[in-house]
Amino acid sequence: MLETSARLLRLLALLQIHRDWSGPELAERLDVSPRTVRRDVDKLRALGYPINAIGGVGGGYQLGAGASLPPLLLDDEEAVAVAVGLRTAAGGAITDIAETSVRALAKLEQVLPSRLRYQVETLGSAMVIMPMPGSTVDPSTLIAIASAVRDHERLRFDYVSYDGSASVRDVEPYQLVQNGRRWYLFAWDPGASDWRRFRADRLSLRVPSGPRFGPRPLPAEDLVDHFAMGTTASGHRYRAVLTMYGSAAEVAEEVPPTLGVVEPVDDHTCTLRIGSDSLDHLAVWVAAFGFEFDVREPPELVEHLRTLTARLQRAAWPQRGTS
């Protein structure tokens, strides 16, 4: 039988792994009697852990949410995963996340066993986090959106589109989607009677939120592919359609799904749909993929490529002054 202090830690770990445990299940796991489980639960409650009792045959227990965050017990893999996640969060798209992540990482590394600290330090020394410029989203905004998604409550917010036009939206939120650096809200817009995606850094939530709504079926089983098609093909100011002279498999290896959607035409050509708010970005991307290509649309991209080509030619073959 485990000593009392070790058994309490084991009991706490079990309660953190699964939401619900029956009394007999916990007794079997700890190799003690159900009466001992009840006493240990009372001891954890005295230490400040909110453990709820579950009614029914045999009874049970559930670790609830308290007024403050209690200590968490993590296994080795979980601890390393959290530490690596905190390191990579420094380059994220959430406001002030870098400083918060550093504080949390310092606390975690202080209590890591030496073998795990060595793993985390090894990964950290090999990692280089490239900070990405651009707008960030406040964590309170993400939390409010996620809460509305969970509770099926309509969201009302002011929204600024890519062209600077402002509008007031009232939507049914369904998912928060992270696409590269950006966070998006995927929602049903009753005013447009269609699915819409909104950049989270461009919206300002109105309080209070709207009434509850009955969830409707999502537009596709694979929401990731559906969202990728929408953001790359129609979620930007400029939407390009290109014929790429390479197989779909070859082009897809060079074009991440967060950037463009590849559609096969035959064994040697495919269609690439890609979008951006900048013609410069589009021109550089398509030229750097390493394939011959034709621009089918938009015409502005063709003219921009000509301008960029002339600029590159002047840089590669500068005119020399004659002596």
C-alpha cells in the first residue's frame, strides 16, 4: 500500500487525468478501501482542491474548478510538451504572450527533474524563434470567442475589413481557427445567410453577447480543408489563380496548405489558388515556388510581375557609367 502522502499525490494525478471517477475505480487503482478514498478526498479538499462528489450507485468524484489554480501533476512527456510550447509561444500572435510565457517557463524549469530540464534545454538551444511582425490579438478576445463557441451564444462585434471599411456584425460562432500567425473566427452570418470567417485581430467585441442559438451542421466534414480553401481563395484583397507546370504532388510539397490550395489538372499541370493582401507577396511567392506558371487572374498581378521583373533586371545588370 502506498504511504499516505504519496497516495494523495497519486489520487490527485488520477483526478487530473479523467473528469469522472467512481469510488470503486479509485479504490482499485490505489489498492485501498473505498473508505480510505473518501478520507483522502477530504484531505485534498482541506488542501484547497475542489473535488465534487458524484451521486449514483457506488458514488464517484470529479475535480472541479476552484477560485485559484491548484498545483498540477504532469508526467514526463506532458512537462516537456508544456515547456516546448511555452518557448515557441514567444513568437506567437497573441498580445503580451511572450512575457507571460517566459514567466511560466521559469516556474516550470525550476521544478523540472534534471533529466527533463536537460531535454528542454537541449531543445531550447537548438530552436530559433523568428518573431513575426504584424497585428496581434488580445487573449481576452480569444477567450470570449471560445466561450461563445462553447455556450452557443451569438457574438456581436465591430469589424474592419482588409480595405478599411467598418461594419457591425452579429453572428453564430462555431470555431476558432489558427492559420499560421493569424487567428480567425469561423461563423454563420444570418444577415448574409452564409458561412463567414473573420480575423480576430480586426474585431472588437460588443458586450453583452447575443442570445443562444441552435447549432447547425458545419459546411464540410473536413473543416480544415474547407477553411483553407476559403482563406486562400477568397479571404484576401487579391485572389490569384495560376496554372502551375508541375504535378499537384510536386507543387503541394512547396506550397503549404495555409498559403494556397492545389488542384490537379493532369499529370504535369495543376491549378494553384492563392491569396494575399499584397501584390508584392503574391509575386514573390509564385516566383519562388520553383515552377513555370501562367497567371490566369487577377490582371493586376500580371502587371505587377512585369514591374517587379524590370526592377530585378536593373538590380542584376546595373548600368555602368562610361569613362
